[in-house]
Amino acid sequence: MRNFLPIFKKELASYFTSPIAYIVYCMFLIIVGYLFYSGISFFSILSFQSLNNPNLAQGLNVTEGVFRPLYLNMGVILLLMMPLLTMRLFAEEKKSGTIELLLTNPIRDVEVLLGKYAACMAVYLVMLLLTALFPAFTTLVGSPEAGPILSSYLGLLLLGASFIAIGTLVSSLTENQIIAAAVTFGILLLLWVISWSASFAGPTWGTLLLHLSATEHFQNFAKGVVDTQDVIYYLNLSVFCLFLTLRSLESKRWRG
Amino acid sequence: MSARLRTVLWILGFLLTVGGAIAYVIKPLLTPVTSVALGLGLLMLLVNLYLNFADVRRFLGKRSTRYGGNLAVLALIVLAIAVLVQGLATRHNLRWDLTENKRFSLSPQTRNILKNLKKNTEILAFYRDTEAGKQSLKDLLEEYTNSSSRFKYRFVDPDRSPNLAKEYKVAAYGTLVLESGGKREKVESDTEQAITNGLLKVTRDREKTIYMITGHGEKQITSQDKTGFSAAKQAVEEQNYKVKELVLLREKAVPQDAAVVVIPGPSRDFFPEELSTLTDYIDRGGKLLVMLEPQVETPRLSKLLEDYGIEVGNNEIIDRLSRVFGADYTMPVVTQYARHPITANFGVASFFPSTRSVTPVKKPKTGVEVQPLALTGPNSWAETDLKRLRQGSAEFNEGSDIAGPVSIAAVSSVAPKEREDPKGLLFSGKKGPPKSGKARIVVFGDSDFAGNTALGISGNRDLFLNSLSWLAEEEELIAIRPKDQSNAPLLLSATEGRLAFWFPLVILPATVLGAGVFVIWRRRWSR
């Protein structure tokens, strides 16, 4: 794993020396920020009304009312943003031909893959950390619960890890970044909405679709429940996609 | 064969096969056209394969094909492992609830009941998609399914599946129906306590029996008359109880399997022997529901009730207000209920067509706890001059009449004490020490409120059934303390409100963008 660090650094630098990371951060923060603003404003109005109406105050909880929907929505926005972060990982190198250099050098494919993957995860982590300023802001004016917020971030981290793995895989299959982004987006969106048909797909298929869906597994995290089966779902998805990416890199050698 | 013909054969065979397969998927019937297309297509492909066997062999022998095949097999194996791991993880999962009040955790009682659940149970929640509380109910039911693989839930939109709603006799949005082994149990509340108790009832093997006493001109459970109890019987049976008649004179004791004994509006008094049978029953921890009628004298029965702390007034309630509802003066409306499990969360009015007062005695005997249950309105009173009332007039006389609100139903629970026996003849009799468990008695001043005509009105049915289930279910029903409401409202001041806008929407993104511009410019500069 000697070569992991140099690749990681190089990849990270390429994110931050180009405008990509900043633009994606900026747009992401604006959208999430807007959702946070509208959520907290609406909740504040509800709280104000509840002063006159004790019935309304029952179960009025800032964690449930603001952060649970916020993090659920953040999952959807990630789905839009993540392909933009992952599309260039391999596609760019393939287009410019530098992939040959990487693959013919005495660097193992695993090191290339993990270096790039870790760099993308690091970029994503910074993005998540920036959104942590919203709950931090809320602790100044109210009292949100720490548990559900932490579990939401754990969920987002795992969710992002699997999204990035999918994006990496798709990027390794094409040399066109737009195709990589479009296909990744399509796959992520399908994984997200697949549970919608669970209600009419019959009991067996319905359960299967629910288990496949990335949304359903995130629901628990967003409400403050950490379940091992959800954790394992995301890890499973990530590892499987990374494994396929590795095979796809390898196939470059014998496909000729 | 020319190469061109082969290509045509390939394409035609492929198209026919795929087309036939698609047609079969859309309409899963082997019509002649589909089967011919499929057969012909496959045949063409096979013929082609045979004709091009050398090419095919060369292709299969190529290094890349072999590697590709290996890769496909490997990928399938890894996929199978992933599915296996996921399956194991789903079956043996651990869960941590990180919320402060553990609002996504079930109570230990519920978890215990679910762990011992022997029968498959499904709960149907008749909710519209937009129904308030749907999300929190879903959260709750999700926890149920997580604790037992035998428990399933399903949301049904009664507007979209009216037939299903009809089949399950669901009349209101937000109704839950538990179904297990052919039995159904309706739950009208979405709390954990209600659902778990419903679960207990629907999975209970032994049916509880409710005995209706006859022989004193009581209301008949077979009678379809205006005041008959056939509707009441049906309602009780829908709650998964058995209903039987009981002639006290024929029995030495109340049957062992009696969950509740009901006296539905007797028009003659009881014999002393019958009353001693009842007293024995109560002292053994029996449950008794008594529904009386005004202007019917039953002094011996009244005396028995008085022993257990409940005084039956010799009067009839007059309620001026009930006229607003288009009824007789003697049909009081009850909107005020005392705090009691029977009337918990009970907010609807109930109507009593002619009732007498039923009040707790001033000084109940030791071991007897008694409280009123339902009170008439402040404009009502208990008229004692029944003679004048029969002639059609009534007015409130201070002193003789009781001013409203008047209690028309009372509840008494009797501790299983040894019978008072001042002469020291304790247990000299037949039975030995009484069984443990408090006896419970509910008395209504009226029986017609549960008759065929009035049962469907407003809250009558619920009041009647709640009383019965409180009497019948005591040992099994569990009480689950509702979760502490974790109220965390949040009020933004004007400044904070502005900050909540500027900080996430402007300041933060601008900072990030500024950092980017700075980094990129510096790189250009340094070049």
C-alpha cells in the first residue's frame, strides 16, 4: 500500500485545484441551506402557534420536525451531486490516456482504486462537515437531540460511500464523463425510487424491493435508529461495486 | 451458405426469439403466434450456431472470452456472498435507538409479547396517504415487525380500496384492524398500548364468555325489538367474546368461565337465593355489569348494590337541554365523564333514554372503592315525584329533587377481603378464602342506551363496550406508559430568523466559493 498515499494526494489536489469541488460544495450548501432555512422557519411558526394551543405542542420536536426531513432530503440532493464528483475519477484518465501510465506502472490496481476512492470520500466528508454547521447553529437557538443527528451523519457517510462506489464503477467503464455522470445518476435514482413500487409488487417482491432500496435503509438513520442491517447494506453495496471496479480495471489488460 | 444469408438468419432469429419472449412476458399465455415465433427464432439461432460452429469455437477459445467468462462467474459468486451476508444481517440485526426519550423503542411488555407470538398476525391500517399521524404510526409498526417475524403491517387507503374497507367494516379513517388466524380485532387508537392489547386479544386462544342474566324480564339478546339487545350481542361478539344466557335460579353458582355477568335491565326483583349466588360470585372477584331502569322497583338488588358502595336513586333524570337535540325531556345527554379507564380518551356524548341516578354512597365499606362514571348536564335534575312525572309534568323542587349534574353511572371495585363476619365464623361456610383479584361492578341507571335503537347513537356503543372490556380484561390488559413527550419547540427571534437566512444561504456558500477563488488564483499567480 506504499503507493496509496501519493495517489490519494494527487487525486485530492486535482479536486481542490480545479473549480469542481468548490462549485459542487457551493451549490450543495445553497440547496441544503435553503431547506434548512425553510424548515426551521416553518417550525418556528409552528412553535409560536403552539404557545396558544397546547394540543399542538404535543410532540413538537425540533429534531423530528427540522432535522429528520432535512437529512432525508439531503440524501436526495446527494444523489444529484454525487455523479458530478465521481464522473471524472477514471473516465478522465481514460480519455487523456493517462490510465495506461497508471496501469502499466508497478502500482497495483487496488492502490489506484483505493487512492481515488479515498480522495473522493475525503471531498465528500468535507461537504458533510460543512452541513454540520446547521445543527450547530440550531443548538444556539434551541435544543436539538444529539443522538439522531449523529446517526443521520453516520447514515449519510455510509450512503455517500456506496454512492461513490457506484460512481467509481461507472466511471471505470467509460471514457466519457457525461456518460459516467448520467449513468451514475440513473442508477442512484433507481436505487432511490425502487421502493415506491413495493406497495403494489406483492408481498415477496415488495419486501425484496424494500431491502434493495437505498431510501428505506436511510430512513432508520434519519430518525435516530442505528440498525446493523442498514449499515451492512451500504457496506455491502460499496464493497461489491469496488470489487467490480477492480475487475473492470483489470480487464483493460486482457481485453486488448 | 452465403455470409449475407447467415447475417439475416442471425438477426431474424434474434428478433423472433426476443419478440416472442417479450410477448410472453406481457401476456403470459402461449398463444400460437408466440409459440411459433419463439420456436422458429430458437430454431434459426440453433441452425446458425451449427453452421458457424467453427467460428463459435474460435470465439470460445479466445483468451478474452475465457477471462470474461471467469469474470462473470466470479462476479456472480461475489454477488451471491453479498446477498447471503445481507440476508443474515437482516435476520440477526442489532438496533440502537439514539433518541433521548427512546421514542423508537417498544416497551419491554410489548417486546415480550411479540417474542412469544405464536400465530402470524397482520395489522391493516386504514389510513389515507395524507392522514395525520401516518408517519409516526409507520415508525411504530416498523418496530413491531422488527421484533417479530410473525407480525406484518399494511397500510390501506380506504378511499382507494373501498371493498377492503367494507369487508373489514371500517367506517372511519385511522382505524386499525388486527387479523390473526381468522379472528379480527379493531383498534381505534394508534398508541402502543392499544395495539399491543389488541394483539393480545386477537391471538388469545381461549374465548372469554359474557353471561347475560335472564329470568326477571331482562332485555333479551335474541330480541330484535327497539329495546332488545341483539345489536349489543353482535357488538360484543365482534370484540371476540362469547355471549351466553344465564338463568340464575337454575345454577348453584355463576359458571367458572364467566368473564363478566351482565344484568340487562330487569323488570322484576331478584330472589334472595339468586342474590346470594351473585354475592358469592362477587366475593370471588367477579365482574358485574348492572343496567337498571327508572320506575322499576328492585329493592333487593338495590340493597346488594348498596353493600358494594353504589346507591340507586328512586327517581328519573329530567334534562332540559336534551330537548335541543330533538328528544324527550327524559333523555339526558352525557358529555361529562369522570376520570376512569373506561372513559379515558372518551370525548363524545352518550344518550340515555330515561335513566335513574346512580351515585356512590357517602361512606363505602372498607375495601370498597367507588366513583361516579358519567354525569348529566348542569341543567338536569333527578325528579323524585314519579307520580306527577307519569302524568306528564315535572319541575325541580329544591330539597326533594337532586340538582344536576347527577351521576347516572358508577364504578366500584371491591378488594377481595374476607367477608365481614363479626361473630367470628370466618370461612365456616363452603368456599374458603376468596380468590385474589378485585371484584368490579359497573352500574348504569339505564339499560336502553345499549338497546337496539340507541346503541348506534354517538358514543353509546363505545361506552357499553368499554365498560365490558374494562370488566373482562383486567388481568391481561397491560398498561404501557406513553413515552414522555420530548417537546422541543424552537422560537426564533427576528435577529435569529434573519441569521437563519443569511448564514446558510449566503455567508456559508460565499465563503466556500471565496476559498475556491483564492486557491485557484494563487496557483495561477505562482505560475
